[in-house]
Amino acid sequence: MSVRDTIQSKLEQTFAPAHLEVENESHGHNVPRGSETHFRVVLACSAFEGKRAVARHQQVYAVLAEELKGGVHALALHTYTAAEWSALAGEAPQSPACMGGSKG
């Protein structure tokens, strides 16, 4: 199973999301072709009701602790309640272009 698929599966099982996107953004970074090191996650679920962004992110980090200790280098998190996601009309921010490594 790919890292992306593992992330998606763990988040689906834990949060039963109203909306979930897991995008491998490694291709936009200075890493070998086929890498699975940089991800963008858009997650909307009821578990985030009444929680600030930091607490939401901590919940996701706890679920993905093994992946973050391993090869996942970056995780762009966009976390919402179902109502917040609905108000955004399905539009989460895109990640900025990579400025790390030799690009900076």
C-alpha cells in the first residue's frame, strides 16, 4: 500500500470524514521521482467541532505518528468542521510553491 493510501485509510477509519482529500505533493519538491514525502490533506469531520486549528492538527498528527516518524517530511493540513467545509463551497487553499533546498 502506498503512503498516500495508508494516510487516507487511517484518516477515514479514525474520523469518518464528511470530506477527505489526500494529495501527494512530492513532485513539487526537490526529491527523487516517485517519492511520497510531502502531502496535502483536506479533512472535514464532526470530530473538529469546537476545536481550534492547533487541536485539530494535533489529532491528525497523533493518527499519522508512524508516517511522520518515517518518510513523510511535510504535511499541509486544512481541517474543517462539516459546516465550515460547506461554507467554503469545497475550496481549500492550495499549497505554495516549494522554496526549500536548492530553490531558496
